[in-house]
Amino acid sequence: MSPSFADSEQDDLYDHDLSRIGVSLPSNLLQSFDQILKNRGYSSRSEGIRDAIRSYIRYHKWMADLSGPRQGIITLVYDHHQRGLVAAITDIQHDYMELIQASLHSHVTHNRCVEVLLVKGDAQQVKGIAERLMAQKGVETVKLTTIPLEG
């Protein structure tokens, strides 16, 4: 589901009063970002960073507005060698077992795993499990996609 905003909210994402900031990034992250900018035809890093921040804001506004019963998928990529992480992920899943309908685990590399959870329940609880997973050290990415349950 794509985020949608009223015109005034949309204008807030494209404010023309510019502020300068400094950001420190690991070189591998910057190289990956630069490659994406090149592939997508951005004219500058600033343009790409603005676009990335707008996307981040839209996603989190959309996440904040979740309500009602939802069906969803949580995709999680993590380093299974991170001390205590596998146990923490398992504990979180047990805390939300009434929401989890199915799970799929795959070993991507020697260190990395991907896990997919099919979830169904109240939007705030679905969001809660995703946020708890995101907060774990060693988790690379968590992606939550939901749709409202109708009738």
C-alpha cells in the first residue's frame, strides 16, 4: 500500500528552505549509495539523500497510521552469528505467536539468514512485532508490508 498525503503534508516533504548537514558514513555504504545514484540518474548526492529521506518519512508516517485488522508479511535479514540474536528473535516470535500464521527461514550465506513471517491481527500488534525485531542488534533489515482485512 502506497502512502498518501494531503497536499499540505506533501508540500512539507518538498520545502524549499535548505539546511546544510554533515553525515559520516562507512565507505562501503557510501559506495553503494553512489552506485544507486548513478544507476537512477541523480545529479547529486544531495538530491539522492533528499529523496531517500522523503521516502523514509512517508514510510514512517504510513506505519504510524496503521489501524484495524491486517494481514501482512515481515521480512527480516540478520547475522545469525550475532551473540544472542537468534534467541532474541525466537523469544519475540513466541511473544507474538497468536499473530504469526507461518514462518520461513533460509540460510543466505554462512553468516546471513532471511526469515519471512506471515502475520495476521491488529495493526498495532503487527507493527509492534516488526519494531521489536528492528531494534535487535545484528538485524540488517526489517520490511513490513500489510493490507487491511475487509469484511
